[in-house]
Amino acid sequence: MSFTYEAVGATREDLAACPPGFHPLHVRTRIGEGADVFHRAAEAVLTWELHRALGVGIETSADRAAPGVDVTVSLAGLIKAPCRIVWTLEESRRAGWAYGTLPGHPECGEEAFLVTRTGDGTVWLTIAAFSKPAKWYARAGGAAARGLQHAYARRCGKVLRGLVGDEAV
């Protein structure tokens, strides 16, 4: 299966990338502070622990994010969203990945999950995406569907903060 959009990998170079005709999403959440929080958060993102803790169904072809790994996210067992990892990143202060949509996904586009540790030690989760509806029900959802994407991204930050146990945030 091939990707359903042309700008594959665009979020790797620029998290704010948004090709013409797509809707942007950019949500940044403070997770905590310190190297330990960064490492725990990065592992939770890279190993699907974050997604499992969100309560969405997730099937993957590997235990860890890597380019070419297939991922299917399902909501309430009704909506299946097939994707493929297009890039991963594991550096001393940045770790994450992005997946792109495959045929059958209700949306068309790319979404990145990136954990960063800034110079002052603050750890952030950034979720950035560009998308547009691919299925009739996604088109019918319009602004409400985009609102759900933003709510999902905010929930990712809250859940990740709970997973890494930095309650001081």
C-alpha cells in the first residue's frame, strides 16, 4: 500500500509544514523536567505505550517505531485508521516519529509525535499534523472532526505526563 498524500516526511524537516489544501495541527504540552522524564517520555512514545494508555486500539508490525512499520489505530472498534511510520528520531534531546495515512484511513496526511528536552531541562510533547478528510464521514464532520483531533492531541500530553509520573508539572 502506498501513502494517500504526496508530502511524505514533510513533518521531519518542519513540524509546522502544511501543504496547500490541508489543515494544520500543532499542540505542545509541558510534560515535566529533567533527563529521566525525557527518557521515560521518549520510550513511552517510541514503544506505543502512550497510545495504549490513551485507550485507543493499536496494532503494529513492530514493538518500536521505525520507518516502514505499519500501525493501525482503531476507535471504539468501529473506525480503523491504517498508517505507516515515515520517520523516527532518537537523539539526546529529541525523540519521536511520524506516520502517514494509508488507503482506508478516514483522513489523509501525516502526524508527528515528538518529545524534546530544552536547554533549561523542560520536557515537551509536540504533536504536529497536516490532514484533510478522506472518507465521507470525515468530510461530514468538518470543524467538529478537527476539534476532536485537537482534543486528542491535548489528551496525549496529559496522558504522557501521567505515564512519566512528573506530578510537579
